[in-house]
Amino acid sequence: MNKKSLLFVPVLSLCLASCGSSQKGQEMEDLTQFVDPRIGTGGHGHVFYGANVPYGFIQLGPTSIPQSWDWVSGYHVSDSTVIGFPHTHLSGTGIGDLHDINVMPVVGEVTYSRGDASSYETGLWSYSDRSKEVVTPGYYRTHLSRYNVDVELTATKRVGFHKYTFLENESPAIVFDMVNGGCWDKTTEAVIRVVNDSTVSGYRYSKGWADDQRVFFRAEFSRKFDNVEFIVNDSVKEGNMAKGAQLFARVNFAAGNQEPVYMKVALSPTSEEGAQLNMQTELSGWDFEKTIADAKTAWNKELNKVKVYTTDEASKKIFYTSLYHTLFAPSEFCDVNGDYYGADKQMHKGEGFVNYTTFSLWDTYRAAQPLMTILHPEKMSDIINTMLHIHQQQGKLPVWHLMGCETNCMVGNPGVPVVADAILKDIKGFDSELAFKALKESSMLPERGMEHRIEYGFIPADKMTEAIAYDMEYAIADWAVAQAAQKLGKQEDYEYFLKRSKSYKNYFDASTGFMRGKMLDGSWRTPFSPYASSHREDDYCEGNAWQYTWLVPHDVEGLVECFGSKEAFVNKLDSLFLANGDMGDASSPDISGLIGQYAHGNEPSHHTVYLYTLVGQPWKTADRIKEILHTMYTDQPDGLSGNEDVGQMSAWYILSSFGFYQVEPAGGKFVFGYPNFDKVEIAVPAGKFVIERENKGQQNNYIQGIVLNGTEYKKPWIEYADIMKGGELKFLMGDEPVVWY
């Protein structure tokens, strides 16, 4: 075991040296140097800040005292309190959950509580010395002022590795806090048991956003402990095991040892034995420096799938930090042997696929999942098989799945486009007939407003709240089912779902030019303001009529017909970016990143700027894309215009920087916009897909022409299959607003 005290500079040197392995025969660059994990820790970014590896179950980092909205990830740049270092977090969501197996290094007498910032006497908490806080991909470091202890953290996929350096004359202790999780999380049952003189084990069950979470753990220490004190319901308990919802355990070590205390904590979704297996498989040794280096290599392996070339260093930092953020989830939710906790609340033996969780699908079906089909096609069969098993176990595809639990959060059927997309893109490794069965059954369940669509053809606004949002998202999903049906030769299903995908037309009020709540009797909801938004209490979801009028990415021609002409459509779309009105005090804080009434901080708007290209005015798309790339994303802590939303906000930046975006919910038509970099190299199974821009003007804001593999290209989009074949896409840039297709 290497217990030598580790300074940050040698860590960096070692990590840089570790990146000399090859990817597809080429030397890997250290692209982690362009990642700034602080981006998104301010404002409403809600990003996770700590140590993890790509798609890892472990997300090990600090959690602060506040339990309000801007602290749902546990960390906000404005606050330096720390209650401990939990092993699970969410990144970029609007809901606070998880923060399981929270540990805190302490010395002396403490109060076993979360506490408040009025006094250290109120709880376990300490201030973190931000001048000593460092985070790089796979590594976290800080100093806890109260206890005068240096904290360093790293991780594998299923094991968190801690290093605590105490003062020599202190008696170190590590407290396991099984009570204080995320903002809305509450422990229902917890157990900690002493396994031997350097190991404890146990589990934590909790109820929060996800209603039945189960996390098992095994913790091993680098030295023998003196004893373990259990505190249950504020009372000290004797023995080698304790159980209760209000459970703390203090692991005490002898004073006089100058060596750091190392601790490894393995997690499992299935059992304590599963946690032990994960520990033995992923981190049997005690080499802290090597684990940091391995984490760095894991990040570089993924980051090196894209190389961007630019003289704009800020944009390069934003790009690679965005790519880093897209790699947090979906996260692996199984033991190393494939065992997992299913949506049926049963433990399942490995079934030949890697099981995942953290499916923020209302956000990610739009860009993060399509990006994954390009950069990580090898993972897509496991993603789809996970979703198909969820369908088998709960009767429908996931909506917003977390820790084996369906939260049913957000509107529509957002798992449907992801599965349909995989069918249409010929992703291998899953049963397409079984997948279509899941698509159809999930789309016919008479719940969450679908019963009204089946009966009436749309969701009347007097039948449920958020009717427009639910129906329009269902229409998007129906179109995806129809396309999958057509590909699989299911003509009757194709016609049925294609017809149903037009239900959005019920809400178009030609007299106002907006999508507006329609009652069962055919009348419009009154009063009506296209600006007004009342969170969870109106016809929209985190939006207003200005934003939802454009939520028809699957049928742009049909939406144009609603307006009567392309000219009327474009005039209205132009107005979106200029309109100025009061959304009201009850509007959602998610409606952010405003340009007029376009809201880049929330997902329903993300395709909207690309509509210009699809109606013959691509220069307007280019203007708005460039504006968004350079104003809605910065390299500062508040550098996101809304929640990161589990990778979606960053995925939009990545795809749009490439120069294209998948507007339709499935199928792989990536519509052209504005290429942000001089050159991009994307690793694809066939080799490399290279994107270059050739500047021929002064400002070079607009695409003048496109060349694909040496041949002039006359389409407004590129197909997924052409990207995956490899080759070269060249944008000829200039100053004239032209149509090249």
C-alpha cells in the first residue's frame, strides 16, 4: 500500500503521464486540461462537482447544508459549507435526491445532525477552504477548516476512494451519516455492521423523488480502527451492528499516526455481497495515485473521441467541459457481474447486458441521446436493452427512471423516441420486434392523459393541467413510433400513429397564431396571453404559448400549413426572438436563457432555431446559433443558461458546434446550422468523420455551400449513416445569406 502523502502537483504530473496510451492506434492527448468542472456550479446549472468516471455509478463529492433548489446537486459556488461526502449525486436536474452513504471526517465531539450555518455546534458540518479546493476529471481535493483535515477523493465506476490527512496529534474519526441525503430524500431504513477490525458494511433504503431506493455498501480502511460507535435516534448503541432510519456510525482511530487514513467504499444496487464483489473486482489494492491516474485515463479515452481545433480557447474549454458533462449519465446501475435492481423491485441476475439508470428522457431525447448514437454507439444496445427490460418490468418504457424507480416526471412519452431512433439508425444488439412492441404498448396506455387522446383525439384543456404540453410531446413520440413501424413493415401501425402525431393541430388558434388550450366543447381557454406561464397550473409545462407553438419538430410542413404560408410562419418565428412580455410571478424558473421569448435554458425550445433552415432561410439559423453559442454558454461558474439537465444543455452545444442538430425526434437527420470550430475530428466505427470550415469572406457567418467527401452536397441536413461511414464534411463559409440546397 502506498500511503505516502500526496500533493496536488505530483498528482497532475502523474495523470498527464498516464495519458500516453493509444486510441485506435493514435496517441491520446490530455484533453482533461480543457475541462473546467466549475462551469455550471453557479447560477442554476446544478451540476455535480466531485470525483467520478464516465457513466459511473459513483459520483463522490461534497454536499452542503442548504436543501433548496440551487443545491440539488449538493454543491453551489456561492456556499462553502460541507455536511459530508456522499457517493451518489444527480447532475443538472431540478430535483434533489440521492446523496447516499454520506461520510464525514471529524475530530473531537460533534453533534450528529446536518446542522445550520449559525454554529458548528448544530451539526457535523464544516466550512470548506475554497482557496484549496481543486477538481479535475476523476479527482477532488479540499480542506475542511473546522477539523483541519485535507480531503482527497477519486473513484472507479462502483468504488469511491478517500484520502484524509489529519493532524498527527489528533484522534481521527470518520462518521457515516445515513440520515442526511439530498433535498427531498428521506431514509426509510439503514443498517451498518462491523465486518472486521478494518471493514464495515450495510445498506440505506430511502424514499424521495424515486420512491424506493436501495443502496448497499462495503467500506474498507487502510488501518485498523479502535471501535465503532453507533448513534440511533440520538442515543449511543452498543454492539457490532445497528439499524434505524436515524442512524450514524462513528469509526474511531488512534492518535499518533502521521499517515493519512485511506477508505474505499464500494456500492451495489443488489446486496452487501455485491458491493464486496465490486470492491474486489474494481479496486482490490490501495494505490491512490494509480486510481487517480486510471480515472484520468478513462476520461481522456472518452474525450479523445472528439478533437476540436480553434484559436478560441474559451470555446474549447466550454466544449470539452460540455462533453465531460454529457458523460455523467446514464450511469451504470448493476454489479460487475451484471446483477441489478429492476423496475419490478426485484433483484435480477446478470442477463447479458449492462443495466443503466438516470434517464432524464424529456431532456435528453432531444440531443444527448442522439449525440450518444454518434460518439458511443457501442453503448446503445445496453441502453436500449435496459429500457426494454424496464418496459417488461413496469409495463411501459421509462419516463424519468432513477435507481430502478419510475418517477413519471415530466410530460409525454420521452422514452419512445430514443428506442425508435435506435431502430431507425439500425443500432445492433437488441430485438427490434420486442422494441416495437414496447413502443406500441407504451403509446397505448390509458394514463397520464393518453386516455383522453385515445377517446377524443387530443387532450382537452378542461380535462387536465399541462394538456398542451402532454399532447404535443405525445404527438412527437407518435411520429417516432410511426417511422419505426414503417421501417419494420407495419403499415397499419404506421398509418395509425402518423395520424395521431397530428394532434397538435387541435391547439393552433389561427386568430392569434399560437398554440392555445382547447376545451372539450371546442372553445378556447380564456383569458389568454401568449406570455403568461403558471408553473404546473396551466396548459403548458415550463413554458408559455410563445415557446410551445414551435414544438412540432416532427412535422414542420404541417406547422407551416397552420400559419397559412411560409412567409407568415417566418414572420412569427422572427417575432419569437423579439417579443417582450411578462410571464408572471408564477412562472417556472426553468424558463431561462431568454432571447425575446425563445428560452434556451429549457428543452422545448432547443430545436426551434433550426426551423429556419427547414423553411429555406438557413442564414437566420446561423445567426441565432452563433449568438446562443457565444452568449448562453460561458467559461464561468454561471456559464449555463439553465439546468444542465443531465447532459442535454451541453449536448446541444456540442452538436451545434459541429454545425448540425437532430431536429426530428428520431431517424438521424441532422439539420445544418453554424459550424463553431475550424476543424473537428470525430472517431466513428469506420474511422474518422472530419468537419472543416473554409472561410471565404470577412465575417464568415453563413454557409455558402457544403461538400461531402469531395462532392457538392445539396441537402439541408446530413444523415446519421453518412456520419458513421466516416469521411469529410466541408462547410464553405462566407458573408452572403444564401440557400445552398
